[in-house]
Amino acid sequence: MTLTEFLTARIAEDRDTALAWGSSGPSRHLREGTRPPYLDPTRVLAECEKNRRIMALHRLWRVPESNDDWLGGCMTCTYGGPVAQGWPCDTLRALVLPYVDHPDYRQEWRP
């Protein structure tokens, strides 16, 4: 699983959870109005959309260096410069930090 696939799956899970909270979430919290602000479905959905947009800006591109060798990097982070940063870029590595305790998380994704 790539970092992008991992992030896409986690964002989808977060979105599904937010939608469940918004439609039929835990009744005690909704009744008592004690749901923490960070669990507000509208906010979580906005966070999911933000993360999807950031991911779209930081996608992989490759350039031919020679016949057999390919270098690649983030289209945003390496635009107009050398392909020194590599892949995944630091931006995507930062986006994955909330999921370090997930069993599919890979240590090489740490920023």
C-alpha cells in the first residue's frame, strides 16, 4: 500500500464516521450536547475535503533522467527546481501523522 492509498483510505474512514455521527451518532452525546468540537461532523467533513485537496496538489510526477532511470517527486514541492525532495514529499508525510497508530502505517512515512 502506498502512502497516497493509505491516506485516501483513512480520509474515507474519517468521512464515513463523520456522516454516521451526523445522521445517527451516539444519542447521549447528541442529546446532552457534549460532543467535542473536533468530532463535529461538519468540521470532520471539511478536514477530509481539505486533505483530499492537499493530496491532489502534492502528487507524484516522474521525469526521464536516462533511458532506464526515472526520478520523481512532488509536482508542487519540486516545481521549477531539482527533484531533490523525493517522494513522498514532506507535506504528505505531515498529513499521515494522525494515523501513526494504524496497523498499515509505515515508519518510512515519518517526516
